[in-house]
Amino acid sequence: NPTTVSGFKSINDAKSAAYAFEMNFERPASAHPERQNYAQSWYNKLHGLTSPEPGGNFICPIQKPVTVTSECGWRTSPINGGQEFHNGIDLVNGNPNTPVFAALDGEVVQAGANYYDWYGNYVVIKHNNGKWTGYAHLSRIDVSVGQKVQKGAQIGLMGTTGPSTGEHLHFQIMKNYWPQPVVDFENPRNYIQF
């Protein structure tokens, strides 16, 4: 029976490991043999699984290192001081007019400044996984509606168009092209490590 963590980790059999852990680390008054069967059952379920790659298939839409200047979720608006749901994440990387990239392959469904003038120059890409990504406040748009883009393709330059307090990328992941406030926006941190 191992008495160290490294010795415990060297055990190849789940039942033996459960017994060794119980006897050497928990030290109960009496043994619990049913734990060995539970350990084997969980081992059988989990053995061979791999962790998903952080961010899934999405990539960061600007070059790293990235600073998040405003998180997705409820906040005090920097424009009017009221409470609002911030439906994306604000990113900067210290480089003026930095290139903005498609976070995943898809088709451009919005490219312009006519989205209620809330996002300034705004691009929306529809992806095959049922998601849409939005890229707001761009200083320049390099794509057009209907264009197919590959993950990592430059779609524009970071800027500060529309209601904005400074140069940044407002990046969104949405469940619908015409999303409902709050419920149809997803936190990009669930898909990408910034």
C-alpha cells in the first residue's frame, strides 16, 4: 500500500487505488469495500475521455495578448451611467487599428454601419455550429454580405465607431441573428480563453 501521493498515483487498478486511498489517506475506523466498486465504475465511465480544447473551435478574434476591458453581463453603462446587459466582451491588445479576425468559418450576414447605429461599423458571421459572432466598433470593414470567410481571415480593423468610449473590439457570440436581449447572447469566455 502506498503511503505517498506519488505512490498512490502509480497504482494501475481502480479498485486497488480506492482501497489504498481509503486506508492510507482517509484512515476510517472500518473499511468500505463498496468504494472499490464505485471507483471501478467511475473509472470505466471516465477512462479514455479527453478534455475539450479550451475555446472549442472558436479562436480569439484579435492577436494576443488580450486585455478584457468589460465583461459580458450586467454592468453600469459607460455611455449613460444606467444599468445595462453588456451582450459581449470588450477586447483590446494595445495596438491601434489592430486586425480583427473571423473567430470561426462562416458566412458574413451583416457588414456595415446601419445596425441602429449602436455598434458603429459592425460585422456578423453565421457559423455552421448554429452560432453567430458579432464584431462591433470597427474602424474598417474588409468583408461584404454573402462572403464566405475562413477562421482567422481578417474581416476588419479594431476601432471606436458608434457609441464607444475608446478603441476596442466588442465581440459577441449569439444563438440567433436577431437575438433577444440577455437570453440569446452567450459569454465568449465559455468558448475562448482570452
